[in-house]
Amino acid sequence: MLYWAAVFFIISIIAAVFGFGGVAAGASSIATILFWIFLVLFIVSLLAGVVRRPRV
């Protein structure tokens, strides 16, 4: 998912350089949404790993 966020971020930068404002804004918002989803899932998986760790 982080890969797709990076792809949309690069698309938005390229579109902004060439002057496609609408495409750049759309790709930027998609990249932002995907990044936050990735971050939340990453934190949830870290917490799940801490909870499931066997006690020695």
C-alpha cells in the first residue's frame, strides 16, 4: 500500500510540473489517503505483534 501511495505521489508531482492541476490534486489526495491507511494498518500490526508475543 505504501508503494501505491508513492506511485500516486510521483504522478501528482509529474502532473503538477506539466500544469495539470486537477490531475495533480486528485493524485495527491489519493496518495495522502493511501499513506494514512498504510500508517494505521502498520500501527495496528505492531500492536497486535506486541499483544501476541509469548511471555517467557
